[in-house]
Amino acid sequence: MRQRVPLVLAAAGVLSLLVLSFAEAQGTDRESCIDDAMIVFDASGSMSGNVKLGIATTLTRIDEVRSALGKVLPAAARHRRVGLITYGPGPYNQCNVELNLRPEPNAAKRIMQEVNALTPAGKTPLTAAVEQAADVLDYRQKPGVVVVLTDGEETCGGSPCDLGKRLHDAAADLTVHVIAYRTSYFSWTGAQSVLGIKCLADTNNGLYVTAESQEELVTAFRDTLSCPMLSEARP
């Protein structure tokens, strides 16, 4: 029995190190998934189109996105402060960007009220909207997350890729995720392309996710906004 004691102690020591390493990894993930976040929401004119092109349906693109976001945001907003910027509709010109809400706790209800009240219109000033979202997060001073929802290209003269590089040069702790919604059959007609919005995510620690259905949208919002460990602990 005495000869087995050192072996037992050694095994216990290894187990303790494994548990500690796992806890530290969890702590790191938790910190990153509770940073302040800004949703950059596409409300341009194309979002009023039918979900299935060429097929008669009353379900619009923005309706499908609203439904998907509403399934994810309440849980995500319990663990992090979330804000909202919308782009497209507005009273002044075709390239409107509006700061609807700065990041605040338990913001799901307010954000969904804003999103549900939107009437899609205008062009797609995606670059200007993301830049404003980063500024709201004070990205040069602290970590933050931008989640961009778009169903098309930048159409207001901006360059998402150039912005992505500038943001990365100014702050290494900013994360920009891009959810490209129903862009598979989109005709890229402007100076920008899918590569521009993908570059925006790639250069800023983010995911570039394509979504062609409401189920894929739910997964995309969950992967970019939620904190999986905390969500599993508190459904």
C-alpha cells in the first residue's frame, strides 16, 4: 500500500493540472463572449424582397431575419451588453446610418422593438455603419464585437476591406463577424464584391458566415452573439 501512495499523489496532481487548464480555457472563452457587442442590421431596400426569388410568398427577407434574431438575442443579451445600428432607411438620402441603441444590459426587448419597426429602404452603407459601430464600442481602448447582417454589397462608395484593415491596425482586440444572408444568387454589380465583406471579417478576428434559411440564420446569430457555456448553464 505504501508503494502506491506516490502514484496516487502523482495522478491527483496531473488531474488537478488538467482541471485548472480547462477552467482557465473556459474563463478566456467567457471573457471574449461577454464583451460589449453592436449589431449592424441591414434594412436596405433589398430586405423587403421575398425570401424565395420568383416564388410567390408574403415572407420577406427582413421578416425571416427578425424571427431568427428574436430566437437568439434574449439569451445572448443576458450575458453581454448589446447595442444596435441600422442602415438603409432614413429621411435624408439613400445612404442612411442610424445609431438606435448604445450597448446596454438586457437590451433584447428594446433592440427587437427597433428592428420590428423598420421599413426597408435605401442603399447599403455597410462600411460607414461598421465604422460607427466600432467607434461606439470605443474599440481603440477596449475589446468589442461587431455583428454585421447584410444581404448584399456595399453601395454607398465605401470599401469594407479597407475599413477592416484600418480597424485592425488601430486595435487588435476588435472582432467583426459578418453574416451574409441569401447572397448565393446575388448579382454583385458594384465596385465591391463578396470578397470585400469577407475581408472585413477575416482581418478582424471574425467569422464570415453564409445563411440561406432561417435555421442557418439562427445558427449564425448564435455563433456570433451567444456565449455557449453560459447559455447551456442558463437556458
